[in-house]
Amino acid sequence: MFEIGNSLREARLRQGYELPRVEADIKIRAKYLRALEEERFEVLPGETYVKGFLRTYAEYLGLDGQLYVDEFNSRFTREEEPHAPPQPPRRSSGSRAVESNFVIVALAGIIAVTILVVVAWKFGSTGPETSTGIPPAAVNFAGTTGKTTEKSPDAPAGPAKRKKARLVLYASGGDSWLRARSKSATGKLLYEGTLQAGQTQRFTDDKRVWLQLGAPAYLKGTVNGERIRNMPNGPAIAVVTPEGMRVVSTA
């Protein structure tokens, strides 16, 4: 458990950002950013906005946005009360009486048909009965020879594989310093150093790769085989997911 608002404010002040600049960068009004830092979540239009703004603001500051959303859910989100299951409509006594009469009539019809079949079989036979010791074959009213084939149920499909973020960066035309971490600015360090012209680095993560780029103008790259088209020109912080690169902030 941690202070959501204080940690956001401290991260912003450490980086020397003012609220008007943050508002211009991530297109969230300053009064909402101030409300997040003061944990006055009732100022925002609803919980959906709170979670979205928290994620965007935290990732802009180089923090783990999902961690802030989870903390908000654990402390402020109200669980909905379970709805009582709908009660089936009660049948009237009149309908039960009709159903009982129908069952009686159906049973009487079945008994009458059975008696007629037995009588017809006894009096329709022209010769003496002979016993062969072999029981008669069972009649299959579906028109088959008594063999039934059961179709085995389809095997359940396995869970869909989660798509990973596969990032390839290579220096072209010059050297470029970069730092790469797993998932967030505080995640596991994947690489830190200068990528010299002609060199290539590959990164794979099951969720996202956090990047701090020194001279991205000399970088080219791909995400899951798709060319990165929004590479910034100057120092920047970016997040790479299986869907592509998103620039969080620029110097």
C-alpha cells in the first residue's frame, strides 16, 4: 500500500515538470492532475476516467501505470452487490391441472396402442409358434440396425497465447545511448549503453518494454515485425507494447 497522490507529485517534482507542461504533453486538464495528486478522485467524472488518467499520468512520469490502477481498485473501488437471481414465474393451479390431464390422456393412449399391437401379433400369426432359441433382434425405431454411434465431444480449445512485445533496435547513421527496462521505469534492467552505428539490440517482454532514448534520431526499429514510424527526434521516454511504440514524454 502506498500514497498514490504523493508519489505522483514527488515523481513530477523530481523531473522538474510543472502541471501546465504535463497538461500540454498528455492532454489531461491540470485540475484533474492536481486532483489525482491530492487523491480527490470525486472531482473526476467517474472511475473509468480516474483509472485512465492514473495510468497515463504514471507512465508519463516513468512509473508503472498498472500498479497505480491496482492500488486505486484495492482502496477506492466499491464492489457491486450481487443481484438476486430472477425467480421463475409460478405456474397457476389451472395450468398444473391441464398438464396433469394431458399426462393421463397420453398414458392411456400408449396403453391402448400397446394392447392393439399385442392382439394383432397374436391373432395375425398363421402357423404354430416355433422356438429357435435365438431372441428376436431388437427393433430400432430410428431405422438403423441397432448400432448406435456416439459422437465424442470436441476437445476444449486451449487458452490463447498472450502476444509478447518483441522489439528490435539498430543504430543507423550515428551512435545512440539508450536504457531499456522490463515493464516500467523501476523494472528489471534489460540494457543500458551506447548503441554504435551498425549495431542491433533485441528485447522481448510479455507485457511492455520501457525505454529512455538519448539520440533516437539515429535509431530505427521494429515491433513484432512492424516498422516503428513514430520514432522521436530528440531525447524521450517511450513504452513499447505488442501493439507498437508510444512516446510518453520528450525533452
